[in-house]
Amino acid sequence: MTTAAGRVLAVLSAFGPRHRSLTLSDIARRAGLTLPTAHRLAGELVSWGGLERDPAGRYSVGLRLLELAALAPRGLQLREAAFPFLDDLHSLTRGNVHLAVRDGREVVYVETLRARAAATNSRVGDRWPMHATGTGLVLLAHAEPAFQAEVLRSPLERFTRYTITDPGELRRQLAFIRQSGVAVARGTITPDDLVVAAPVRDPSGRVAAAISVVVQVAGARPRELARLLTATSRSLSQRLAGGAARVVEPSGARQAGWAAPAACAADR
């Protein structure tokens, strides 16, 4: 980074879901900066509120950035519209529920509802490669062909033995998601989990987000989850288009034979 703004952005970009707390040396290394430059910029960001420094000298993202992030239209407005639907999904399934949008080649969670029994939980702001998550697969399946080709040409990171890393297999999976309307994936990031995801459309009909539920593979009922996600995504899309749709109430789902699977032990 050659500009002052670029160096500040490099410091902030050093943080991520797997790098939430960093030493000054970590920041300098990950941002590609000298230690004195990283020290000066980190100090300025702490004074502004963009970073916080704990007694041990480690840095983390500050609340000022949370305030700014809440202003993002694809974050706050979408979260407010989607929350009643996500809350119903959470009550019905007792799994981890995600609302995600695409950002570059990654998927970013803009809302999450956690399962109580989850040993590992995702958080708002977490980002993952699109090929490795249910919401990411949905968003990639409905992306423009040129973007899909770009992702398929790039290295596909493996998290477990179930992660799809073969471009041909991924291409077939994306075609199936477009045909079926949902993504169903097992253990792509954590081996014992099953995720079902569905697209959310904006008023123009474009897929703008995705929702998912993650439960343990043991006892999971993917067909029932797929029907529930499909109905929820349709209702949420209608709400975004100005309608008054609402996801099926828990009592109605139970009358239809729905029984929640075990809460997930981990998420994605």
C-alpha cells in the first residue's frame, strides 16, 4: 500500500474471523507494513475508536467500526426485515441460523442466531469462501457466469474431507442448486454439521442474500429443512418486495409434522 489511506485499510484488513486479536507484530506482518508504521497507524486508530488495545498490548476491532457498519444498507436494513423470519427458523429448528450476503469471492454473515448447545458459533461479520458454506453456495449458484468462472479458476480451500475443491464437481453442485432452489451440504467446514440454505430475492427478483440453518448430521431431516427454508425465503423475498408475508408459525409447522433435529455442535 503506497497511500496513507491504503495503509490504514491494510491495518484494518489484518483482522478477520480467524484473527480477532493481534499483536503489533501480527498487524505489521499481515498488513505488509514496517513495525514503526504499524505502531503509528494502530495508535491513531485506537485514538479514533477503530481499534482497541487490551492490557496485554493486543489489538482488536473497536466499537467505532460497529457504529459505521450499522449504516450499511445491505446490513442493517436487510437484518431488520429478515429478523422475524430468522427468529421463527431458530425457534423451529434449534439450529444455527444465518443471513448472508456476497462480498467479493466471500460470503459475509450480516445476522446470526445461535443454537444454545453449539460448541462453536459464527458471529455477525464472519466471512468464508463461497464454495465452503451453504449460503455461499447459494449466492455463487445465482451469480453471473463470469463471476462463477472466476471462482472456479481460483484455488478452492479445503476445510474438511467434505469440502468441494474440484471445479467440475462444484460446477455440477451449483447447477443442482439452481434447479432445486436450495443448497444442502454436509460437513464442508465442520464435519458433523449439515447445512440447508436458500436464496433471498430483492424487489427486482435478483438474489441479494441467502439464509441457512445448520444442525447436527445425526438426526437431521434435510428434506423437511429444505421445505422450511424454501417457504421462509419465499416469504422474506415477498416482504422485501413490499408484501406482508410471514414465515409459517411454529404451531403450524408442528401440525404439519415438523420435529426439530438436534441443535448443531458447530456452525457454518
